[in-house]
Amino acid sequence: MHAGRLWTNGDPFLVVDAALRGAWRGFSDSRYDDIVDLGPETTGIPVGAGRAALVGTDGVVRDDSWLEVFEGEDGGIAVVQASGPDYPRVLTEALRHPTTDDDDGDPLVVHSGELALFSAACDGTGPHSQPLVPARPGPLPPVHGRPPHGGDPGLLMTTAHTMFAFKVRWFTQLDEENCFARWLLTPASPE
């Protein structure tokens, strides 16, 4: 199910327990500068007393882009960055693509029952933060479309899971014109 979309100008996004988002000061304390040049092998960063998953975006797929957010029946979350003339097909194929060659990332712990997804260039709360809108089920976007007018909201998602495994698939070409990158958060059992 499509749950929402996030606009990026190439800035990475954080996925973090919503209770910890106030500890992220990407703008005010220049924490963003600490992560902007991290390599693709970095999949998590400390935020307060916990960690955030890092959705780094893939400039090969597209520089300015929508990150499409999906929630599965099992509570899993997928973030897909796609490019191509048949946008819905690319999104569908990205969601169906096998995970066998995906890179394993840092696990994500969520105690509050809510996940916050927002630009790492902003603060988690306060005057330099993005407003968060609740996830809303809806159809696949028919086209990539233009950037939003006005503010770029983040996304707030409710979850019944406390632990997620994280997998990343960078630039993947489906054919000559269509490609994607994907970040998967899969419910996992605490160790």
C-alpha cells in the first residue's frame, strides 16, 4: 500500500523512532554536515539514546526526486526512489525485486509505536523542522510529478513492531529507461 511521498533535492532522510526525533539537530547543530559525505555503507547513525536508519538517496537514479513510501500487510516499510517513463511499473517492480543482493544495514529499534521520516538537513523538532503528516493509504502515483509547492512535510507512521531489519538496494536498472533504488525495513524479532 502506498503510504506517502517525500520530496528530496538529494538530501538524505532519517527514519527514526518518533520519540527520538527531537534529539536530531541537523540544521541547528550542523549534524547534517556530519552525514552528508558518508558513504553508501553507512546505513544508520546515532540519534539521542537510539539510532536512525539512513535513507541516503541515489543521485544516479535521480537528483531531485520523490521518495515513495509503502507499508506492507506484515508491517514492513519500503522507500523507493524511481525513474522512468512508466513510473507505476517501475515502483511495482522495485517492490517485487528480490532482496538477495541487497546490502544489509543497521537494525532499527522503535519503542514509541511511531516512526518519523524526515530530511536529515532539518531538525527533528522546533523552528527548523519539517511538519510531519500521517501516512495515508492511497494508489500508486501515476507519474513522477513536480515538487511540492510550499513546505516539504515529513511522514509519521504508526507501527506495532519494535525491531526492524534494514536492507538497501542502490541503483538498479530494469531496462534502458527505468531504474530504482530501494530501502526496506522488515519487522524482526528482538535478539
